[in-house]
Amino acid sequence: MNDVEKIFQQRGHSGLLVGLRVLPGVPGANAVLWIDGIIQAVGPASALARSAPPGCPVFEYPGALITPGFIDSHTHFAQWALKRGQVDLSGAATRNEAVRRVAAGSPEQGWVLGQGWDANGWSDPPTRGALDPVQPGPVFLDSLDVHAGWVNSAALAAAGVSRGTPDPPGGRVVRDASGEPSGLLLEHAVELVRRVVPEPPAARLREALLEGQREAHRLGVTGIHDVEDLRTLQAFRALEAEDRLRLRVLFHPPAGELPRLAREGFRCGAGSEWITHGGVKLFLDGSLGSRTAWMLQPYEGSRDCGMPLASREEAAAAVGMAAALGISATVHAIGDAAVRRALDLLEPLPRLRLPHRIEHFQCVDPADVPRAGRAGIILSMQPAHLLVDVPLADRHWGKRGRGAYQFRTLAAHGAVLAFGSDAPVAPLDPRAGVFAAMDRRALGSGRDSAWYADERISFDAVVRGYTEAPARAAGWAPRLGALVPGAAADLVAWGVDPGVHAGAGQAFLEARVQLTVVDGEIMVQT
């Protein structure tokens, strides 16, 4: 028995869930029976009712679609959970609107913190001068894509960032006409200030994780792949020790922690009842929104190709060291140059207990499309980003945008697509991602406005991307990610218009979680 099998030996609760249909791929089934946290049967309700033990609770939702619990394949969960209590700048249409929200913010440990600003549509850039009049203490604001930081003069002073501070490798301190830091920091330059922002107390982190777990269950999310620092891993372990953790967690630590991971004997695929060790996370480039995604050719109308965040030699050394330790690689690549570099790095590596993976895999040169499927590399993609990125891709990548979010084409070439949110970059709520993958159009627009409509995928395929594929990537299949006898009873009943099966992705935007079950235990019931 391996570690993953041991994880699912804990006993849970029993129940019979009756809905309209069980999916994906369960013809004629409308019910699931589980006993002691393990699925016993999937099929017609009449047959399952006869085999249910006496006193087994029955949960009837006649119009519901029953799926495995959704597994978000890319989160920064603690960061998302903590930011739910900070200044929310998402949707701020102007700099003035963002500044007004910051003015109303309250300091945490002396700092006003926020996240979600997007200056792509602003007429005024984010500067320290705009923030200084509204908050006397230090202000640190993460961008929507978390690849840029907006700070005030007090924050720059606290971090010791001045006119003479050089740009760090893989980062840029944006400067005004006089050469002074403007208050905008890109990529690794963000860390110049982030490193002096006080860490939340352990009690606050614990509270945020528990609050986030409750919200995840409300949204039908029963598992996550988390990309964060080792402090967050320790917090998850503490909740597990208290028997409070009810999310399946695949944890990806940063590649910079490899020496410590080696000392501690960290191996991917190992772990405990609720927490599985994943691969180490390495950044190869930035993002489209900050125009730091690394491209083979310059952005439209410019000479700028974005920026690589690690040299080939540095990246090769990191993934090679990880592989030698039995740890797979989890590589961030958004621009087509970064995607090619990621494939070049991962294809020669030995196959380990968990597959290597590329996070985002957003813009891909046609020559590179078949490579991931051939090499068995998981593609961790975030459909909801498409809703924000389409106008940016058209503006900055032009015809190269054809290579972005190629869900159908990549799947046809044998690639495994594991879908997620990248929360807090996008909401943890998976409904927008399902809509984006199915409809590929802006909210409120007509279906004929789909962006590269031939890349739309079916509802069943999207559900597999949020269930079976993330489970495979984590080494949890077949115990998770599918509703089959012997699997853990992690499942969701969705109240949703059945028209979603006919390709009406917008119907899923109105879906409501009626029941969430984790390990046979009822977490949400409406």
C-alpha cells in the first residue's frame, strides 16, 4: 500500500445522494451511495436505495447534476484567504477609484495592504504620489496578476528603496523622469518591499485558512493544489493535527527552498492523510497583464519581449537538483519563449512519482503545441483568465493570440489539462472558469463573439479538467476525481440549468452548490 492509498483509509460518514444525473460519463446514473466515506455504488436511485443500509441518510435534489468535488489545480490559498480581509481593488476602473478604496483601508500591523488593481485601462499610472496624501503609513498593493506592486513613499522608505537602489535580477524598479522610484515595482523588484511587510500572526493565518476552507466548500471546491511558502505548509499541517483540515491539499513549495527540502527528506507524492507533497515551483517569466511574459518576438508595436526571470543555467540547475531528490518540477510559463524554455527543461527529466507540470502554458508557438502531450507533462491552466486576457492578448500579441488557451487543440494532442483559478489572481469560484472554457466570450456578449471559438470544449470535458485531471496530477486518482466504487466520497450536487449540456456555458454562471461532501461528511447543505 502506497502513501496515497493510506490517505484514504480513514472512516467517514454514509449517505445516498439522488439528483438528475451523475457525471462525467456515467450513463443512466442519477445517484451515489457511500458508506463510511467510501463510494459503494453509482447508478439509478431505485437500485441504490435497495442496497443502502438501514437508517442511511438520503439527500434528494431532483434537478441537480452530481460531480466529483472540484479540485482547483492552481491556488495561492493562504494569500487568497488573507486578502479577503484586505483592501479589494478588483474592478477599480480608474486610479482615483483605487485610491479612494485605499483611503478607506485600515492598517494591519502598521501597513495598509490590498490586492487586485489593474492599470491597463487607467489614464493615470499607479504612483507613490497618488497614495501618499491618503495614507501616512506604508501601503503595499499587489496587482491583479500578482506580478507588480504599487507602494507609497512610506513603504519605499521602510524597505530602504531609493534612487540608488539597483534593479534586482528579473525585476524592475520603475522610475519617474527624475530617476526616483515611482512607486511601481515589477516582478522580483516587488520583493524589495514585500520582504519588510510583517507576516500575519499564526493565529490570523489559521483563522484565514479555516474561513477560506468554508468558502471553498460553499463553492464546490474540495481540493486544492497550493503554491506557497513553507510557513503555509506548516499552517496546513497544524490544522490537520487538530483534525480541522477538510480540503485535500497538494502543496508546491518554492524552488528556493530546495536545500531545506533536501535536509527534511521532502519527496513528491509523499505526505499525510490530507496533505500531499507536490513539485517545486519555479518562475520562468512574468505575466501578460504586466507585459513581463517572455515572448519569442516583441510585443505588438514595441521592441520589448518581456523578461525571463531565471537564466537557462539557473533553471536547469534547479529542476535537475529537484529531480535528483525525487521532486518533480512545477514551472510557471506564460509567454511563448517561456513555454518553449519550460518544455526544453522538463522533457529530458526522468519521470517521477508525480508528473512534471507547466503552470499557465498560456501563449504557445505552433511548433511547441504537441510537445507536452508526448512528454507526459501536466498543463495547469486557468480558464477564467481568458475573460480578462482576451483584449490584452489582441492588443499585445496580435495574431499570436491564436496560440493562447488552446484547450481543444492541446487535448487533441494528448495533453492532460488540469484547470484552476490562480486565486487570488482570479476568484476561487470555479463557475467563471467553466463558462470561459465552454463559451470563450466576454460576459454579456453574444455567443457569436467567441474568441477562437474552435477551441471551446464541452461541459463534461471542463468538469474532467476540474476533477479527474487535477487528481491525476496529484497522484490521487482513482481515489479522487471520479465517482466510482472505492473512491473517496468527495462530491458536489449542483443546481444548474440542464442546458449546460448543450453547450450553454453561461448557464453554469447561475449554478448553485446544493450539497458538498468531503470524505463522506456533509460540509454544505442547502
